Amino acid sequence: MDMKRGYYEDVQLVTSPVVFFWLVVLLVTLLLFPFVVSNYYVYVANYIAINIIVAAGLNLLVGYTGQISLGHAGFFAIGAYGTVILMAKAGMPFLLALPCAGLVAAGFGFLLGLPALRLEGPYLAIATLGFGLTITQVIGRMTLFGGREGLHAPDLVIGPWAVDTDRQFYFLLIGMTVLLLLGMRSLIKTRVGRAFIAIRDADIAAQTMGVNIVFYKTLAFAVSAFYAGIGGGLYAFVLRFIEPEIFTLMMSIMFLAMVVVGGLGSLMGPVVGAGLLCWLDLKLRNILNIPFLGDWLETLSRSWFSITGVSNIQYIVFGSIMVAIMLFEPLGLYGVWLRTKQYWRTWPF
Amino acid sequence: MTSDFLTISNLFISFGGIKALQDISFSMAQGEIFSVIGPNGAGKTTLFNCISGLYRPDTGSIRFEGTAIEKKKPHAIARLGIARTFQNIELFSHMNTMENIMLGRHIHMGTGLFRGMFMWGRHSFAAREEIRHREHVERIIDLLELQNVRDFPVGALPYGTQKLIELARALALEPRLLLLDEPCAGMNQEEKQDMIFWIKDIQDDLGITILLIEHDMKLVMDISDRVLAINFGQPVTLGTPGAVQQNKEVRKAYIGEEEQDGPSAVG
């Protein structure tokens, strides 16, 4: 291990020229990516980036503060509808409407955080689940939100820049994702983030050290909801059309799965978790088109399942992969990374 | 010495039918080391939990430097300058030693949500504050000789070291009153000896008033200015270590009914 020479090294992002090099490589790759791949993969990247934002926010709540939420699709919906309505009905520009909708989601997060102060574990899970379901019901029944018919997203124009293709939207999204992730990292390394982790690890000790746990627990909910709201607002422009049916319980569960599969309480966990699960989700939709395996699975499902079973094959495979990851690497994909790093650090011993 | 530093009067608390504390009254002078002794289950830790705000007493008052604190929340009490350690270690097990002690600086720091999210470069508010407070923590690490575990996650460290980190975290809060709940429990002789020196140092050099719970009679008698003995939640006697040691009821509580040829002194 290198010797540390100053306290800033404890918290800084770029700790060595090697780290700096890889960060530059990563940024250049991200910027060149849309020029070398097809439109479809740019769309996939956009989809993943949005999920990364939400997963990072949820990780703050679940991984760092030790609470749980099965209602993040609700905040996601608030962000999506909020952005679209603020733009279409209140005439706000996108760059103002998006953070405003995020703040509305954060407000709801704060409100949901209040009962969460008295609930833990499975009880909190059910309370947040109820919230998520309620939001879709409310949105589906109000004409302001377009009811069951849904809403069309307005054209996205930022100043002189008309963002009308996935490729253009990609740059906007990547910028925001990087910004939000850097913000999250910085938050975790400083006073507020430390208070979150302290509450998770030993809430009684945190209180007696001066941490107001009522404030920080609700703050964690609000920040987490803000990230989900921003993700939702961006998602509206990936789909160009939103309706209540999109924001299901399944979506909330998938957000949670991304955080757990990636690795709870780690910065890169939600990124790889969201990446892997989104990619699998999109790929497995075409599982029956894979040569040999697809045919075999189709025969299998026709002979063993009902005729509708064919469409469920993707979920079965998806579920099996998740079970396997959790079984062999309880720390999630982050655990794999830790062990790899450890291996190279001590190599060749 | 003023005697209105910490004043506890007629404190009662019960849980269901169990009267955990009954009519506890005492006051501490600034700068002294005050010990509370008593058998297991006597109510010592309950008393600590009342002072640090984790329990709310049924009746009675606790005043710290003139402020009534018996109805205050734990974090508000910490802000007044009362820090504590725990009998069963309550460290943040996934953080390293430095970060654990940094949490003791929480009330002295001002980085909120927004400045926390924008720590861009070493000249940002959050970074400058981190550096300043880490320097402060480093002095405590030096004092308690924790340098070699500075960057290790605390969960895997030996028991005695974890006890020390708890003490360091409490010191980082810059308390005026420090509550130590069995600081030497589970330590070997050498570690105990070090702990005794540090507690004396904390009193003498840092000027911190100490309220101590301890089972080790030798330690209590060596360093305490005054001792309060409690049993079954009730006060037994209060006085100098020598006087308390000679008290009949204290000896009964600790070594049972006195026999003809029983030990001549407790401990």
C-alpha cells in the first residue's frame, strides 16, 4: 500500500496517475461509444444510464442507510409525470422542469420517510410497497395526468440544441449520470454520508455522537427519491410516451434487485448491477432467437409448461441467474471486484 | 470546583413492573472522576442511558451545567458536550478507525447535503473541512496510540483496540462530560494499566469530567474521586473510595454475607 502524505488523499477521487489514466479512458470510451455502435445499442445505453441513476439513489437508502424501499417506481413515476407536466402545462424549460420534478419526488420521499422512522425491515418494505402502488392508482385516475391514456413527452429543446435522437439524448444522459454519481461519491465521503452509514451500523451510537437520526433517515429517503425522480424525468424522454402501467411493482423490485446484485453499500455496485440486469432483461426478451438454445427452450416449454410458458422463459432464466449470483457471491458483483483486486495486489502469492 | 456541573435528583425509571432506578440523586463537580459501582443488573447502565437521553426517566431531573436534559433527545445532549462509550461495543463496523473517530466530529462540522455533494477539489468547503477535522482526529489517534490501525475496518480489530476506538470517538466530540461504561471490561492487565493512565490523562490534561462504571475494584479505588454504590436500582452509599469500600452493605452486595474469616477488603 502506498504511504499517504495528506488527509485529502483519504477523500479525493483521483488518488494516483493510474486512477487518473483509467478515468480518462473511461470518459473517452463513453464519449466515443455512440459513434461506433448501432442505434439500438445507444438506446440500450440510455436505458441502462437511467437505471444506474435510480439504483445509485436506492443504494443510498438501502445500502448506506440500511432502510428499504419497494416503492421507488412511485418516485420514478412522480419524476416522469412531473417533468412532462411542468414542461407541457407550465411551459418550463427542460433543465428547470427536471430538477423541479426531482424535488417534488424528494418531497414525497420526505413524507414517506416519516412513517419509515417507526418501521423497520419487512414492515417498512410493505409500507413503501403500498406507496408505490398508490401512486400509480392516483396517476391512472386523474385527468391532469392523462389517466389511463397516458401523456406524450413534449419536444426536448435545450437552448439552441434540439435533442431529438437517442444519440443526442445519450450525451445529455451520460453527463447527468456522471454528475449524479460524482455527487453521490462525494456525499458518502463527507459528513452527511458518514452519518448515514453510522445509522446503518449502530444507530444508538450515532445518536449519542450527535447525529439526529430523524433528520438523517428522512433526508436519506428524500435524496434517494430525488435520484429516482431525476431518473423518471429522463425516462419520459427515452420512451417519449408515459402511462401508469409502466410504473409497476415489478419495476420497484427490479431497482432493488440491481442494488443487491451489484453490491449493497458500494459506489460501483449499482452501476454494474443496473448494467447487468438491464442488459439481461433486454437480451433475454429474444432468448428464443438464440440458435440451438432457443429451439431447445421452446421445445422444453411447449412440452412442460402451458402454451403461455414460452413468454415466461425469459423470467425463469433471469431469475435463475439472480439466484446464482446471490448464492455464489452474497456481496454481489462488487464482491467479485474486491476479490479480483485482492488477488492482483497479493499476486503472485 | 462547582458542584452544579451535573446534578441528578430523585431519578425514577421502571420498565413494566421492574423498578430499574429508584430515587437516585447525586451531583458531580467539574473535573472529578466519579464512579458508579454495583452488581450486575443494579441499574448502572440504565443510569447512563438516562443521562445520554436514550431512556426518558419517569420522574426526577437531570441538569447539566444548569440545563434540564432529562427530556432532550440523545443528539441534542451530545451537542451540549456529553459523550459516552458503551459496555457492549457500538462501533460502526464497516468504517475504518479514522472514519469512526471522524463521526465524533459530526457536531463540530458544517458540511451539509449540498456542500457534501460538491466536494470538487481540495479547496472546496467540504474538502477543507475534512482535512481540518482529520488533523484533529490524528491528534487523538496519536494520544491513544492507534496509528497502526488507522485505515483498518474496525469490525476485524481485537476487542481491546475496539474499546480504545470507542474512547477515541467519544473524545473527538470534545466533551466536557465523558461517560465511560466499563472501559476495562475484557481487557488484560497490561491493557487495563494503559487504560487507567489514559483516563487520568483525560482528566488532568484535557480537563474532562468523567463518570465511570467499572467492575474492577482496584481501578475504581485507584482513580475515583468519589464513588456511588447502587444495588437493585437504589442508592446504597456515596462517598470517597475508602469510605465506600468499608461500607457494610457494599461488601454484602459484592461478596455476600460477611463470614467470620471473610476477606478483609473488597476486591
